[in-house]
Amino acid sequence: MGGERILVIDDSKYMTTFLTESALSSLGYQSFVASTGQRGLELVSAEKPDAILLDLNLPDMTGLDVVRQLATAENQVPVILMTAYGSEQVAVEAFRLGVRDYLSKPIDLDEIANALERALHAPRLQRDRRQLAVDLHRTSMELQRQAAQVATLTGVGRIITASLDLDRILARVIEAAIQLCQAEEATVWLLEGNRESLVMVAEAGIDQADSPLPRLTRVKVQDALAGEAVRTRRPIRAADLVEGIKFKTGYLVKAVIYVPLLIQDRCLGVVSVANRDSQRAFQESDLANLQALADYAAIAIENARLYRATSDSLQKRLAELAAIREISEAVAGMDLDILLHRAMSLVHKTFNVAAATLFLADQAQTHLHFALCSNPDSGGVTVRRVPFGKGLIGSCAQDGASYFTNNPSSHALYAPEIDQAAGSETHSLLVMPLIIKDRVIGVIELVNKRAGPFVEQDVALLRAMATPVGAAVDGSRLFDQVLRDRATLRAVLDGSPNPTLIVNHSGEPVSCNPAARELFSISAGTVDELRLEDVTGDPRLGELIAQGRVVTEEIALAESTYLTSIAPIVGVGSIVVMQDITYLKELDQAKSEFVTTVSHDLRSPLAAIIGFTELLSEVGPLSGRQQEFVDLTTKAAKNMKRLIDDLLDLARIEAGLSLAPERCDLAAIAQGVVDGLQGLATRNDIKLSLVKRGEIPKVIGVADQLRRAVENLVGNALKFTHPGGQVRIGMQEADKTLYLVVVDTGRGIPESALPYVFDRFYRVDEDLETAGSGLGLAIAKSIAEAHGGTISVRSQRGRGSAFTIALPLG
């Protein structure tokens, strides 16, 4: 129910009272009464009720007559007919005439409520539709107005942000501000450099002739309402005031808005609109539009300022870059003295100074020496040698830092006897180090700038100019050094008795010394026309070079043996140095034959000594002292016999005297070694184990020799592992190679001893507890190499060792 007005036409006092005072009021309706049909028709015409409760029997006419007259007048008010003596014929006639509902008296409250709801439903819908149409029209007009404002704002924003002309931007901003806010006046105020004052830079709509007060174009931020917007970074809107608002800007207004121009929380100024004569107060929508315009304006103003500053800076920078380019071109491809004179002349001209002087550092980095002055007519250089750390020049060289001063006498580092290098009174000074790879190689000194004082930009510009000058000086020095080093290297190579070749990345010779020419019969001037295989006659040399790493191998050429060392040279290729070790091989062969012969000849007497010492106790009783001597003799003889056996075994292995190779199960061999040495390990409280990863393939070799190699490694590990330690044998196949590793937790091997552990007779420890023949690891190495494999060691003192045998498969 919406509080509709209901007309009750009934001559019953009781009925009208019930309806108006009880029923309709409780249902939320307003009501008024007519006791006759004629009065009811008059009230319908005058009051325009929303619905009619009509009695069928009235004093002057029937309810149906009232309905007929309403229909004749084309009145659309819904009618509900009430009667106590109705009939079906009356009801039919009533509905034919347009009655909305038919109620029989007596009537209860629910019937009245339901009847009115049904009767008012259609009018309510019509009323809602009419109101909705009005609201839609109003909303449409408002949206059109806002769309026009947005289009205006967007167009203005696009125009001003695309422009880099500050005056055009400001003019468009105040024009748009007046249009968007329907204001009489608009102004733009920008902050000065000290940010203490606002300056009016654009205005529109202001007629100064009508103002009784002088117009101000500059105000203090702290005094003006516009300054409040700057300080708070918030807009200010003063509503309609009858007496007006008086501002420091010198005129009265009725309404005003100040909006700060913000760019990344930095305020550039304010834009304002005002009404001086109009009584129209600015609304929130005006403030929102002006804020949006201010955002565009701040960006456009900042861009215009940056463009103007960049343009000025760019012109200056172009001139500086031209000077730097000239210096860079001047220092390229000419004699050092000529390029330095040219470069310093350009520095002199660019900075417009009385003199530009260059000092160069000595090799010891203790002194600077005068090199040249761009203006020899300035009075001459009074100082030609400056120690590091003395005066601004020496401090620059020592610290590697630039210094400038426009009042030299007040500078803490200034030394008149040093820094007045031009021989005249110094008013301003700038010194810049020439730095190459963190090393100062010289200093440039500028004296007495003619066009104002030295500033930080001068430091940056001189640093850019000093870079190519320093590079030129250093490059010239390096070139001289390269020439000297090349001559020295040539002399060393030519004087070396060892044949030496330099080859490129393709393995082709590019240079060789006289010894190599003699060895390979190479004529002068033809080395770069030959292939390495043609020169040496041995393809293995090329294969070693192709590995691209440091390699040392023995290579036999003709009847000689050469220890050949190959090392890569970055950017060149490789160097090959060949040392003739034929005589060393012959000595080694003679030594081996001698040792083998002596060892073989010593076996018989040693066997006799051992036999007779063991028989002494059977000849007769021996005293305790005598038995001790016999035992020591027997032990020494057995140690000697074991050493001789090891020497003979080593000689046989190196000579290739062994049984025919066959497929050997190295895993089974290793397991047999573990089983055989398990007792020794248990007595010494050492855990001995074998670990196999994956299936272990068989290798081609001699089983007895492989067993000897594994026994030597495991026995060596048990000998040097403390009680409570571990010795593990690990086996694994990878990349067609079978690896056997013996790892212990023993005392380890010093790093200095690692290169020699596989040499004959080399012992890391000399104590009697662990002393051996010194041949066990040498025999293991020989066996591994005889099978085409390698042996290696990793160890850390106090952490244990790991010996690895790598044998090829297939």
C-alpha cells in the first residue's frame, strides 16, 4: 500500500465510519466521504481519488448510475461496488460497466484489503511507469551532460598531453576549466624554484578594470589560500558566500576551487576556477572535473618542462659529444705524441681554460712527470715532477679521484708550488686521473676556466674525454711492451735446444724455432704451408693437440724419444715443446737391466742365508740373545727377498712377460682378496668390505696380475688405517669402463706427496711399523697400465685416501 486516496460513496453512517476510521486507515490509505451519488461525482472531478468504494443504493441514484456517468466522463478511476441486496444480474451489469470488483455486505477487513489491492494494481503500474519514464529522462539528460563533460575532458587531456608547448598547454587548461565547471574565471599558478612563492602563469575571464584592488601575480605560499592547496596536497572548495571571499590575489569572489597540480606526490602549483558575480556555488561534480583536468595538466606541464630542459641539455650535450668524438678520433691511428697534442688541444678548446696540462705516471707509481701543456705561451710549466700525494695533482694520482676548486687557496690539498703548473696565478683548478684497470697512469689538469666557475658537469665531461686519452696512452705503452716481449720470446725460442712448434686451432704449424726446423728438416718460410702430420710423420701428435688441454706424452721419432708437452694458447692454438729424453730412457733401461740382474743374482745367496739361519736351532741349543739375532737376520733376509721378488715382478710386467690374457671376473678376484685379508683386518679391528653397484662385467687381462694389484692396494690401505677404521672396495661400470676403488679412513697422504706415490721406492712414512719396499703402488700402476687402464689417488691428510683403477671394457 502506497497511501492512495480512497473515495467512499455511501449514505450509511455506520458503513462510512467503519470504512474511513477503521478499515482504510489501518490499511494505510487516505479516505474522504460522499453520502450521495451527485456529491461523489463532484468529488471525483475535484479530488481525483485513486479508487472509489461505491454503495449500490444511494438516496439520489443507484451506484450503477454513478458508474455510467463516470464512464461517460471517461474517468478511469477504479470502482469497487458494495451492496447488501445484490443479484447475479446486478453483478453482470456492474462488470459490464467497468466495475473492478463486487463486494457483498457485510464486508470484513480482508475483503476490503484484497479488493483494493486488485483494483489499484493496474493504476499503480501505470503510475510507476510514468515515474520511471520521468526518472529515465532525467538520468538520460544527466548522462548526456556527463558524457559531454567526459568527452570534453578527454579531448582536452589528449590535446594538452600531446603538446610540448607550455604556453599552449596553459591556455587550453584554463579554457577547459571554465567550460567544465561553468565558471566565470580560471587561473594557473606555478611554484617558483625555491617553492616559497606561486606565480600566476595563465588566466582567463578576469576583467581587472572592474576590480577595486590591485591584481597580484605572485603570492607567498604561506599567505594564500592557493598555498594551502599546495601545502596539504588537497583541493579546496569554498561554497557560495553572500559577502564574498577575499584572497591575497587581490579580488573578491562568490565561489572558488583550488586544485593542486600533482605529479608523483610532487606539487607543481594549482589550477583554480572562481565565480565573482554569479551566485552559483561549485558542486562536487565541478571539483571532480577540475581534479581530472589537473591530473592531465600536471603531466602536460611536467612533460613540457622536461622537454624544454632536455632540449637545452641536449644541445649542450651534443656539443660535448662532438668534442669527445673528436678526441676519440684524434687518439686513433696516429703517433702517441701527435694524438696527445691533438687531444689536449681539444680539451683546452672545449673547457675554454688558460691551460690544459698532461702528467704521466712512472712505472713505480710514485711520481708524475710532465708530458705536455696545451698552451705553452701561458708562462711555462714550473713543475715537471710531482710526487704522488703532493698537492691536488699528486692527491689525484694517489687517490684516483677527481678534484676541482674555484678558490684554490682555501682547498686543504692545494699546494701552490705544485698546482700552479702553468706558471701563473691560479683562480680555478680541475684535476682528473687517467685510470686503466684500477691503475692511475696519468693526470689531466685544467687551470683557470674563463667562462665561469668549474661545476660538477665539467667533471663528468672531462672524465668522458679522459677515457680515450688514457686508453691511447696505455695502448701505446702496451704496444711497446708487446714488441719487447715478442723480441724476448723470439730470442728465448731461437736459443732453446728443445724443438718448439706453435700450431693454430686446426693443428697446422704457424711457427717453429731453429731446433724444430732442424729436427723436421723444415726450410725457412715454408712452415705455414705444411700439415702437422707431414712435418712430424706421427699422427698421434695431432690427436694430442686436438684434446685442447695440457698434455705430456712420450713420442718416439726415428731412433729418439721425446717428452712432448702440449699447452693451449688462448686465441692462437697450442704450443708444442719436445725434449729429447733418449739418453734418459737408455739410462733407465740400463738401470732396470742392472737391478734385474742384481736381483736375480741375489736370490740364491739370500735363499741360503734364510735356510741356514732356520737350521741353526737344529744344530744345538741357542741362548736367548743368540735366538734374537737369528730371528732378526731371518726377518731382514726375508724382507730383502720380498724386495727382490717385487723388483723382478715389476720388471716382468713392464717387459710384457706374462701369461696370455683372458676374460677375468674382477669382482670374484676382489672378493677373494677380501676373504684372504679378512683375518688381518679383524686382528687390527678394521672393517673390510666389498660393495658392487649393478652387474659387474668381465675384463680382458691376466688374473694373477690383477689380483696382485688389488692385494697391493688393499694391503696398503690396511697398513695405514687405525684400529676402528674402515676399508671398502667399490666396483662400478660406467661409459664402457670398469672402476675399482679402494677407500680407507686412514691417516691420508700429504698433498705434496701425491704426485710421487706411484714412483718406485717412494715412501710417505718412514717409520718401521709401516715401512715397506716402496714398490707396491708402482707395481699396481704398472699392472693397470699393462691392461690399458689408469690408476689415480685422492687423499686428504687425516681423512683417508681413495685409490681408483680404471680398466677399459670390450
